[in-house]
Amino acid sequence: MKNNLIAWEVSENDFPKNGTAKEKLEFFVRYAILAPSGHNTQPWLFEVNEDEMCINLYADRTRALPVIDPEDTELIISCGAALQNLITTMNYFEYFAEVDFFPSETDNDHLAKVRPMIGYEPDSTDKKIFTAIKKRHTNRMPFSDDKVDGYILEKLKAAVSEEKINLYIVEGEDIREEVIKIIEQGDKIQAANKSFCRELAQWVHPNRTNSKDGIPGYAFGMGDLISFGSPFFIGNLNWGDIQAGRDRNLVKGSPVLAVIESKNNKPIDWLHTGMALEKLLLRASSQGIAASYLNQPIEVPELRTRLKELLGLNGYPHLIIRMGYGKEVKPTPRRDVEEVLK
Ligand SMILES: Cc1cc2nc3c(=O)[nH]c(=O)nc-3n(C[C@H](O)[C@H](O)[C@H](O)COP(=O)(O)O)c2cc1C
């Protein structure tokens, strides 16, 4: 396994049952860093505090994406997904996770203090969901025609609503077609925006990259040769029409198209959105269901308003997700746990 994929080799058998508190807490962080993040920036830092027996989660804003995410919304959502992995892992190892959100009055990068408390009894669902942390990967490939059972969708909606977040399923051919058109417009607007392209090009790497962050071309379905030129193409060619056509086909062939929205639009809501996202993805993955994102309309303000009006949403849409059954895809790189420990 390549050096930058080694984080995925973490095994539950390595849990330091008889180790120190520090060793146990650091072990939990090894699962947190497998969470998804915008452009795979991994914008998080963890501080293991042995005295207080807790893990502090911080936003690492040096990894922000100022062009597509000027308010750091997706950055905080990504941290929320990592936080959910932390909680899921603690539960699996028989700890409740007591979470204090935004515990500092002065430091708004300090997103959460998480304290494991002994006595949690994981059931078979907790176990399946924990196992899914290593199985979950963003799958940007076409899905099969197999439908997702309504009962499973209800379970996914329920998991998201535990965080007071709404999973809106886009239904009806006409409405889906309108959403596809908005996504296509998003592709074209973003591809024509030089700043957007420059920012993306910094985070897309050739397949054989040794980089421990960013997205290797294979995650977009690129072969080795094409992936080698991808940072250049993204930064210099107008690829909007090609991407729009590709996204149209992907969405058309996806059994589920959904939007994740929060009621309010503050950092605490973004954090819960990230937790809800990871709950959704892990539950889906544990059922063999893959997902990927089409967030372009969220990242272009006028399209976000159009999407909201089209679907009659009362809240703030943050993520557009397609789901279905697909072939397995490869994991993407992660930084070593030592690099994210404060
Ligand atoms: C908040 C957020 C927004 C994302 N937006 C997009 C997106 O618009 N398009 C996309 O292809 N992937 C998107 N992703 C997926 C990331 O690129 C992906 O999580 C990252 O590259 C790591 O890969 P993995 O999910 O396979 O581990 C997003 C992920 C998060 C958490």
C-alpha cells in the first residue's frame, strides 16, 4: 500500500486496550481522519488532553478554500464529519461520547470537546456503522439501475434528522431535470472562473502522487496519463461543457438525488450538518450504497437561491448528494495522525 494511503490500514485489533489514556485517545483520532472533506483538504486539528481525558477538535483554517467556500461552511461541515467518526469509534469501543460544542467563548476554531465515558453498549447497527468508516469512499462513477429501497431511505432520513438536519429527496422527473440544469449551469460558471480553477488545480493530483491530501485523478475516473496533465487542464482549459454533460449522465443514472439542509446558517449548524452527512454516508455504506456530491449550485450564490426556490426549501441547502449502488472505488490519501495532532 502506498505511503499516503496507510491511514486506511488502521485496525480495530490495534486498539490499545491496556494502553494509556493518551494512546487510546490518539487511536480514536486515527478513525476521525478517514472522514470526507472538501477537496480532501482535511481541515482539522485534534488536541489530546490526558488530564481532562478528552479530545479537542479545532478547525484548521490554513486549509481553507477561499474561492469555493468563502465562509468556511464546507470546512466546518468536513470537521463535523470527522467529529462523527470520533463519536462512532468511541461508541464501538464501548464509550459514550460526551460532546461540548464550541466550548470556548474566545476561540471560534475550537469546535468541540469530546470526552469518552465508559459504559456504552454497542448494538449490531453500531458495529456495522463503525465498520463502514473504512469502507466509505466518495464514488464519482456511474451507479447501477438498482433502486434504493424506500425503507432504507427512511432510515437514512432518520439518521440525518437526529442532528436536526433535513435530508430532502428530489422526486419527480420534471423537478430532477430542473436540478440537473442548475448543476450544469454551476459546472459552466465554475469552469469559467479562473480563481475557482486555480484553487481546484492546487488540490487535484496525478494518480501516482505522494501527496497526503488533495484528490488523485483516479477518484474522478482518470487514467494515469490523463491524471498527469489534470492540474494543467483544470487550470487552463474551459472544461465546463464536458463536466456538465458528465454530471447530467451521472445524476440521470442515480436512483437517489438528495439535498441536505439546515434550519439555521451558523457554524454550529454547519457542524451538525457534517455530523449528519457522515451518519448518512456510514449508514448508506453499511448497506452497500455509495454516494458522491454535486455541490456546484451550493457554491454559486445565485444558483443556491434558485435551488432553494425550486425545491421550496425552508432552510439552507449545504450539500447535493447522489446515491446508488456502484463498483468499489479506491481510497484517497490521508495525512498521518501525527500531522493533525496539535
Ligand atoms: C463538505 C464537502 C463538500 C464536498 N463537495 C464535493 C463536490 O462538490 N464534488 C465532489 O466531487 N466531491 C465533493 N466532496 C468529496 C471530497 O472531495 C472527498 O470527501 C475527498 O476528496 C476525500 O475523498 P473520500 O471521500 O473518498 O475519502 C465533498 C466533501 C465534503 C465533506
